[in-house]
Amino acid sequence: MFTPKAGLRGAAVTAAMTAALITLGAGAADAAGWPPLEPGARLYPAVDGRGAATVVDLADLGTCHTLSTPARSVQVANGAASVVLYPGAGCTGDHPWASGSLAQSNLPLPALSYRVVPA
């Protein structure tokens, strides 16, 4: 039989578990080692924002840029532009990946080129 006391106890347990999962998730994000999110866009040669960043010129809309080192992760913080990343040089290849205007993500495939597009 359900009693108000049991309902409150269940709600307290659920709240505690939710808080623990949120804390654990935050700790995992910190442990991943992503650099702080800054305005602009950056491409990284390793997952989780590691390695020397390539700074993307978000004002250079539509121009294809081929990277000397493939990108494996991306950070974008800009309300007006996003980055489309391509697995092939010269903005070619199947399955280009679009970042959106606020992103912090590992790429599904290494990117050899990119283009800035309006968000």
C-alpha cells in the first residue's frame, strides 16, 4: 500500500540519485580534458579538444580550407556561423559533418577540410 511517507522517501532517493549522476557526469566532462569554451571556433587534431588548435576564421564564409593535419574534434561558440567538416581534402567526401553554432564534439570521422557557413 502506498503511504505519503513512502512516497516522500522514494522522491528523496530519486533526487539523491539524480544529483549523484549529474555530479558524476560533470566529473567525467572535466576528466575528458576539453579546453574551456571560448568565443570563435577551433579544430583539434585529437579527441576531446587535445592538441594544437587550428583557429577557424568564422568571417570567411563559403571558402574551403584543407587542413595539414586531420581534425578529430571541434569547438564552436558563435551565434552567426557554424563549420561543416569534410572527410576528404577540398571539401569532398561522403558524410560531411555540421557543427552548429554552439558545439563541443568529437568528430565521427577525421576531417581533412572545412567550410564556414551561416548558422
